[in-house]
Amino acid sequence: MLVYAILVFLVSAVGGVFMAYRILNGEFAPWAVSLLHVVLGGAGLVLVLLAVMAGEGGFLGQLTFATLLVAALGGFWLAVVHLRKRVASSGLVILHACVAIAGVMMLVGTAFLFAEMTSSMTADPNTLAPSP
């Protein structure tokens, strides 16, 4: 499930980069792209939550979820600024992007490194092959 969340976040990031480019140039982000970004980001966050609730990722998964939740709250604030028909500050846009990127990087590490660590912990030390 974490791999699906990564894919959803990566597609969402394409819209995020486009919107950041527009906002950093003093323009409003298009509503359609903004809504798509919100829907995909929310879906990715739900996928991570479901995976963490199912026990995937351990503590790193929980920390990843918390980081992505902070990014989502920052994105929510950016949407409030947009609703007020104001262009968001560059600093807030960059902060949101940095937290989101950190969260997705943690998600990649959680999805692939945690899976590798877990499989090596259940491996038979005599054969160095995963146990059945």
C-alpha cells in the first residue's frame, strides 16, 4: 500500500511544482490543478494512514505519516490564502514543498528499506534466505 501512496504523491507533486512556479511568479494557481493536488495529496495521506494502521512501516511509518500530515496542514493554509484571493508568500510555498518532499522521501525509505529490514529479520541465518 505504501508503494501506491508513493505513486499518488508523485503525481500530486507534478501539480505542486506547476502551482509553485505560478505562485512564485506572483500569479494565482489554477483552481483545477489546485483541487487535483488536494485530492491526490489527501488520497496519498489516507493510503499512508491505512498502511500504518495495518502495521506497515513501524515507527518510521508513523513518523512519515506525521510529516506528511504537517505538509497537508501547510497546504490547507495555502488553500485558505488562495480562497481569500491573495497570492501566498514564497516562504510558505517553499516551506510546504520542503516538508512534503521530506515526507515523500521518508515514505520511499519506509516502503523499501523497512520491507528489506523486516525480511532480513525473518531470514534463516543458516541459509541467508528468507524463511517461508
